[in-house]
Amino acid sequence: MKRNYLILFALLLVLAACQPEKKVVEIPSYSIEQFYKNTNVSGGSFSSDGSKLLVSSNETGIYNLFEIPVDGSPAKQLTNSEKESFFGLAYFPNSDKVLLSYDQGGNENNHIYMRDVDGTITDLTPFEGARAGFWGWDRDEKSFYYQSNKRNPKFMDLYQIGMESIEKGDFTAKLLYENNDGINVATKSEDNRYLALTQSITTNNNEMYLYDRKSGKKMHISEHTGDATYNPQFFSLDNKYLYYLCNEDSDFVYLNKYNIESGEKELVFKADWDVWYAYDSFNEKYRIIGINEDGKTNVKMIDLATNEEVKLPEIKGGDIKSVGLTKDESRVRLVVGTSVSPNNIYVFDMGDTEAKKLTETLNPEIDPANLVEAKVVRYESFDGVQIPAIYYQPKIAAADRKVPAVVWVHGGPGGQSRVSYFSLIQFMVNHGYAVLAVNNRGSSGYGKKFYAMDDKKHGDEDLKDCIWGKKFLVSTGVVDETKIGIIGGSYGGYMTMAALTFAPEEFEAGVNIFGVTNWLRTLKSIPPYWESFRNALYAEIGDPTSIDSVALYNKSPLFFAEKVTKPLMVLQGANDVRVLQAESDEIVEAVKKNGIPVEYIVFDDEGHGFRKKENEIKGYGQVVVFLDKYLKKEETPVAE
């Protein structure tokens, strides 16, 4: 018997020796400064000859204009702003002059400016306290269009301004549509005769009209029962058809067209997800359709002569997010993104099988192999509803090496977390935090039924979706259930405060970034140019001037701040016109009275969100310091 035991013991030793040694994953820990040495690039409109692209880039620390030659030669910086973020709009026809836009300190009153070839910048919409939005060049390229609320702060009118006038220094524009009732212009026909108008009823329901400028008649063209949304996209070049997105009698949005002469409607394109956008190339050779497919953009380019899909060059490891073409439709610009790198710009000529990469936006100090690919997941909420989410699991996480985690909540309330790159999320994951970006009920992209599920239930059922996200995190087997926090921006900031206030034992810490805490004040103080959307907003969230005020009071964390028992961090822009600084001042003061740790950072030169790298580095860097202290519960070294 003893001999048998010795044999068994020896066999176990042999088997143990044959087992592969468990490998502990270690990756470099990158600093917040390294993550914000990345570059964000947006835009990408072609010059008239198709030889270069106009983009906005924050490589200088703030957004400036650059032009990128398509032959791959070095980019040229066009502006040198150190105070405001400049965003490129378009090249002038047959000229190196460009149009750009910027506001003042994040106040959202954007103006349209012209940058001359000598670098001189001129405000073409110099209207005090008003905003202007570029609407594109006229087809004959002798004028361009813009919308502005210069006449009435509440409503956006449509204007046309001529090149000849601009050259003479006369910025007087022709008023094409006077908006007096909050029925907004969505698109126009090429001959300027027809305007497609929309009127918000609720966030789930609106109306669409066709306005004939020649006859002065306005025709209602969206008669429907139940809730449906209509989003005009473009008119055909012959001015006979209006193409629009809608979800009438459908859970998902599809592309339709309306025959102006007969009034008939016809389905053009439908998918099992929302069609996000659609447009035709300059001469209607191609149609570009973007589909919001489970948190990713699926772009289709269709040859209208054959109705066949054009095969776009494959970009290894990247998803094509948008497509732009030159006027002659021979050259294509692609915006390509991944969850481990900021968007990059590629170009190719029609017929090419490969696209040329024009930008390198990821800091070369960061190896993308050390970052974490986003994973689309779903989990069951309190009532059985399936909640979609984007999950990032640290490479170091393991069953015997559990990590802390945060539930990330997007803005909106009808926003969507997507499979895309965000430096803050990758920074948190790189520093050992699992991140679950929840698309709680009320998020866009998952059908109109799901989108409407949070109406008048904010801070309740959508919050429960976030709380049940904790169950998913724990189910991974690699998350420490005692170390889960919550973080979000704008509406997500509200959800953070709602969690800490109305479910104070669920999360160990919260980070509120530009978040609402007092619905009564926020809804009464919305910017004047939201007037046409006011009733729809009130229908979804509540009317602060009605009986809804009681419910709004009860879902406002400010009035129940004494319930907060977990550490809180608040980031706020001093120039925020959506969530006033007073809200954050008050919630911070109220929570401090509880004897709870509160960290508060106000950015004097920001509005509702960050535009400057130095502020992102400061704010987001402190977020992880805060989480390390209160989630990881790391001891801060004592200075000797």
C-alpha cells in the first residue's frame, strides 16, 4: 500500500512538472500625457482640383486648420490659434481660400470665417450674440448658404451670400427662409425652389413639410399614426424627388423618397439597423449610405447606374466611418477608425484596390497591441430587457488578479456608446480598470421602441440598467465586485449623480463630467436656439413649468444630496451654456456637507466638453488619480 502511494505521489509530481507555467500578463503603463499626444483629425473636404484635403487637427494642443496633400507629402498648417479651436468647413471654389468656424470659449455661438491666402481671417457673420452654421456651396459655386439666429435668437433662418459681395467686403446675405414658428429647414433643392422642413413634436415623433418658395405654399408630407421620425437628406438634381430617412411603421430607420409631382413615396434602402445618413455624389453617380450597425458604422457606396455596391479598399484592423468624393467623382476620401487608435484619413482613386494613409494619429510611443479592442456585449437588466454595451477588459485581468471597474454612461439622454477610440477610456483600461460603456434604454441605434423606453423615467429604469451592468462585470470573473464605480459626461454625469444619490450603496465612487444635477434649472435655462426643440425635450424629460416639476424635483440629485455617501469628482466648464456652472457649484457644496470626499475642477476656458489638450490632460489625469484613491484604494505616498 505504501509503495502505491509513493508511485501516485511521483506521478503527481511528473504531471505538475508538465503543466505550463501560468503566464502573468504585464503591459507598459502609459501616462495621460502620452495618451494626449495622440492627434484627433476631423473633416477632410477636397480642394477644387482634388489635390489636397482641408482638415481640423489638435496636434498643436488645440484645433487648428491643416491642408493635407493627397500625394502623401507633409501637411501644411493654415492657422495658429492658441485660444479658440478652429474647425475647417470647405475650400473656396478654385481657390486656396477656406471657410472655417469657431466660437468663443465654448459658448456655442459659432461664426463663419474666411481665411485668405495670406492668412488673414475675416468674420463673414459678425452678429453679436448669434450663431451661424455653414450649409454648403451653391452648385454654380458663386455663393454659399448658412443658417443663423441673428434675426431672432430662438430660430435659425436660411441665408445665401454671394462670392462677389464677399470680395467687395459686403457680407450682406439674402434671406431665403424666415423661421418664425420653429419649423426648421433640413435641406433644399438645387434650384432653391423647394425646402424640406421639420417640426419636432417629441424626441420620438416629428413632422415633415415641403415648402415651395415659388408659390409660398407649405405642404404636410408626413401624415402618419403613432410615433415616427423624419429626417430629410437631399433632393435629386432634377428637383423631382426628396430623399429622407424615417421609421414610419418600422422599428428602424430606412431611406425613402418622395415624388414632388405625384406625392408618392417609395422605399429606397432598408437594413436591420438604423440608416444613419445618405447622400449622392456631385453628379449622382454614387450614393453613400451609412448604417449604425450595433455600435459600428457600416458604409455602403452604391453605383447608381448599376445599383451595385462598389467594393471599397479593405483597411486592415479599421472600420470605414465616412466617405467623401471629389466633384468629378474620381477620388475618394475615407475616415477610418478603430477602438485602439483615433480616426485616420485615407484616399484612393476609383479603380484602386488599396487606399493611401495620409495621417498617423496614434502617438508612436504607444503600441496599439498594448491597448484593448472594444467588445460588443449584451446583458439582462432588472426586467429582462437586453442591454447592449461596449466592454473593455484590461489585459492584466485574471480570475486570480481581479481588477476594479467603472460603468461608463454616455450623454444625451439619447446618445450611444460606440465601438470607437476615446483616450480617457483607453487610459483607464491601461491603468487596470475594466470599463463597461452601457447603452441603457433610451439610447439611440437600437430601434425606436428601445429609444422611447426611458421617457419620463430618467434616473430610474435607465439607472437600473447601469446598476445591472455591475452583474455583467462580476460575471466576467475578473472584476472585483467591491471596487466598481460609475462615470459619465453630460447626461452621463447626471446618471453618475443619480446613482450616488438614489442608489448610494451601489457604486464605490462617481465621476460627474459636465453633468446635470438640477433638472428644473437646466430645462428652464436651455439655450435660446433650442426653442424649436423645447416642447420635444419637455415631452421626453418633463416640463418644469407644469405638474412635471414635482417629478423633476424628485429626480434632481441636488435636492437629495444628503444621501450621497461615496466619494465624488466633478469636472465643469465655466462657459457651459447647457449645464450652468452654478449647478456643479451647488452639488459640490451640498455633498461636502456630508463629510464626503469631493474633488472639483472648473475649466475657465471650456464650455460643454473639452476642446483643449491641456485641459483634457489635467481633468482626465485627475480622474484616474481619484479612482486609484477611492476604487483601488491605493495609499498616497507620504512625502518625507
